[in-house]
Amino acid sequence: MLRTLGKLTIRNKGMRHYQTLQSLIKSSPYTENLKPDPKVPTPGQVTEKLSKIPRQLGENGGFFTYTYPTERKSYRFLSASKRALEDLNLDPINEPKSKYFQDIVSGKEVVKDDKIHPFAMAYAGFQFGNFAGQLGDGRVINLFQVNGKNDREWELQLKGAGKTPYSRFADGNAVLRSSIREFIISEYLNSIGIPTTRALAITALPESKAQRSIVEICAIVCRMSPCWIRIGHFDYCRMIGDRDLLFQLCDYLNNKVLRNEYSKELNEFLENDENLKEFGELTNYDKLFLDIIIKNSKSVSYWHAYGFLNGVLNTDNTSVLGLAIDFGPFAIMDKFDPNYTSNSEDHELRYSFKNTPSAIWFNMIKLAESMAEILGAGPELINDENFKKYGYPNDEAIENAGKRVNKLIRIAGDIFEKIFIEDYLRLICNRLGIKPRENDNAEILTILFETLQITKLEYNKFFTILQEIKLRDDTNFDYDLAASEFLTDDLKLEGKEEEREKIIKELKSFLAVFKLRVEDEMLTDEERFNRCVNYNPKFIPKNWILQEVIDYTDDKLRNNASDEEISLYINKIMKMSENPFDKSKWGNELKELENKWISDVDDSKLMLQCSCSS
């Protein structure tokens, strides 16, 4: 085995060529292509007053302010994501041990040169349906962009790295509690196939405390994503009324992020959708708008299929790439309940399970409103220099633009709905091990969700049990025996006879219909199992489990335990979260804890809610 430092490559026993974080070529396309804060146009003009004290940029504002992470008294590196490291083409064993890696992902040291300097993004947003004005990265410091495995681009940033001009009334900190939650859920969602931002590493700041409902230890999560731009960036352009800024943002997304390559679904719509054909020629700005619509619709279908709730779906935490982003009061729904919201402050259920699609669609409408000026221009005006400089030439042009935008929104709404329905059906059928049919939504899925709602069985566990049921091997199929497989230990106790009988009855009705559906498709049990086994995770990081990890880690930090002891629970849950379908990769340590985390628990631990405090 050959291992060298600096800007050389590491070669491990498997002969895979890894790089180091230090050796990765770093760039900053966001700051190179977008307008800076006019008061801090270059890194050389960074001061504490301009870069660390909250302020409004005003109508002449830019997209970012150069700043720097706040220095802390102490740093304790906790853990790094093996999968995130591998996606950056970094050695998952040796790289997290390097001083350079730990210093960068904690904000203890930063990369600075002529082209790279840490910065915070400016954006605005609608929060709970109301416009909140200038928001921005209030505790996030963006670092740089690197190319990882398969030359994929990743932008790295630090959450909890201190105040920025966009902190408003906040303290610039992230607490250990929310940082552990984000670190784990980011990598879990990625592991089950949900488009998401990622978490590379987590560092505790033992001597830095923040006041929430109690005084809590602070932490920093190093996050990574192909792009951190949100719908709120478009809200920001609209807020300050800057057409040049809007063009700049759209051009950056088209040319630098998407590289004018849109989703395959958009290309299929362009070829086959009659409404789009009637609409006429599309500009690249129209395509960008529709691509954002499609990516977000697809993501909502994934969230719905697995019962994931973000908890707060404001425009400032809705990604233009449709990625799950900015994890606060999130949860994975334990039991099927359309009215469930993971946010204890969401009293109107705006971001509940059933309202998630409409919440994202609201954000897409706000995107259309922010882009309206250039969406209305069409191919006739979009490249006209007079239009770019002065806007529409007359009232007739404005009226025509309004008609064009409204028509495009109607088409976008149809596309959003179609994508969501089709992808949701496909994903649920994948979890059932059957091939989607046009009438499944009205038939088998309706019965499935009625059964789940009435029986109140665990949502995701239902699918893992169902995939093991032998529906075809026995001509004298025992419905009572099969239905009993779904019962929790609690339901098997004395005194639960009436409830148990009701649940068994519902399950038998579902199994009868599902068995016919499987037989009609002529599926063997083995074929069905092989279809769905990689869609039904054996582990779910439920809120009560995350809280156990938080409590353990917090206690060990406060008692100044060893690094190995402090990180024990985090590393265990990360093995399970990064390999949720494969128990053989969960390690041999803490088996009793592992079994506890995948076992049935009392209802008091399920369907929990969190506040927005983080």
C-alpha cells in the first residue's frame, strides 16, 4: 500500500485511487459568475462590521457577501459520512483522520486564494405563505466547489459557522441536537434514493453554547450539494426589482449548473406533450422553469412514498434541483396519517403529509411570479437588448406577456400533477413488488392506504413484512396466519382481543385483493421479493432513535469522554443509515442497541413532532 501526502493520490489495498480533500482542485463558480454585495465586492474588503453584523443589502444588493467562519475555543471532530467521502473520491478510512480534513470541515481553517474565499448567500422567501423579505445564509458559510467521483461537482458549506450579514436576530449557531439530526437524515435519504443535499462531516463545539429552550452545545455540519440555490433566490430578485440580477441567476443555472441539459422527463414532454407543442417555441428560461417544476414534483413523490416530511417547506428552503434541504423539524411518518405534521408549530397543517404537494406547488407559483418578466418575453423578446435593459416596450407587449405566463403556468401545473401521480404510483408499486397499472391508484393503492389508516400499523414496516409473505407457495393460503405476521408484540397481549380482531379483519381483506393482483401478474413470491427488497429499508431513523443518539452524545461531550466513546452512537446509526437495506453492513458493535432500534416500541415514541428551534 502506498500513501503520500499533500497533493498526491492515495492508493489503498483495493487499488482504488483516492484523492485527499487537500489535493482536490477547488473553485468558486458562484462568486465568479454572480454579483457580490456592493459593500464587499472583493475578499480584500472583508471586515467584521460588513461581514459579521446583520444588515439589509438594499435594492442594489448582490447575491453574496464574503465572510468567514467564527473562531471557536475548541473543536471535537465527531464523524464523517463514508458514502459522502466516497462520492468525493476520498478515502473513507484515512481521510477523516487527517488534520487538514478536520480543520476544513469544522471551519477551524479555510481555503483562501485569489479566486476562493468563504461567503454567505443572499436570498429572500415566503415563510408559511407570507413574504419575509431578505433572508439568506444566517449561519452558513460556503467554502468552495470540488469535483468528486465521476467528475461530479459538489459545493461544500458549513452550517453553524457563525454570524453573517443575513443572520437577522439569530446567533449564527447550530446546536448539537439539530446538527446530529441533519447529519444522519441527509445520508439516510440519499441511501434510500431520495434526492437530497448531503452531509460530509459533523464537528462538536464543546465550549460554544447557544440558548434555545435550554442551553445547548453547538456544532457544525459540513454539507455538500451540486447546488445550493433555492426558490428564495428568485424571490430576492423580485424583491429588489433587478432584471439584470434575474437574468444573471437564470444564466448561471442554465449554463453553469445544468449546463443546458435538462431532465429526461422535460425532453419527453417537449417531444410528446400536445399542450407544449401548441404553446410554441420555448426559450431556455422557459425550460429552466419547467425543469425546476419537474425536479420538485419528482421529489415530492419520493417523500410521499416513504412518508418523509421536511416540516418547513418555505420558498427559502426549496431547492431548484428538487433536493431535500435545510432539515429542521423533519420526520419520517411512523403511521399513515394524512393529517400528520412533523412541525409542532404548524398549527394549520400547511406542511402536513397531505398538503406537501400543494405546499411545493405554492412555491412553484412563487417561482413563476418571480420569473414572470422573462417567461413572458418569449423567443421574440428574450434576446432583445432593449428588453433586457428597459423591459417591455408597450402595454400590448405587457398584456401578451401576461397571457403567455398564465398559459405556461397552466401547462406547468398539468406537468407537476402528471409527474407526481406517475412517479408516486411507480414508487409505491416498487415497494409492493408489482408493476404499475393505470387503475392501481383507484384500486389496490386505495385499499392499501385505507388498511394502513384503519389498522394504524407502522407505515414503512408494513412493506418489509409484506415482501416476506408467501402468497403463491401454498394453494391453501392461511389468511389468519399471514395477517398475524403484521401484529406488534403489544397487539398480541391479553386485553387487546377486540383491537386485534379488527386489525386482522382489515389485513385479510387487503391480502385477498393483493393476492389476486399478484396472481393476475403471474408473479412468484421470489420475483416479487426481488423487485421490492431494495425499496423497503430495514431501518428507519425515527425521531425517538435520533433523540437517543443526541442524548448519548451530549452527555459524553459534557463529561469529556474519549473521541471513540463520544462518537460511538453516531457511528453506529450512520452504518445503519448508509446501508438501510443490508443488515450485514451494520457492524458487530452495539448489537443490543441495534435490535432495540429496529424493534417495535410503545406508541408514545411514535408520530413525534419537533419545533423549528435549531
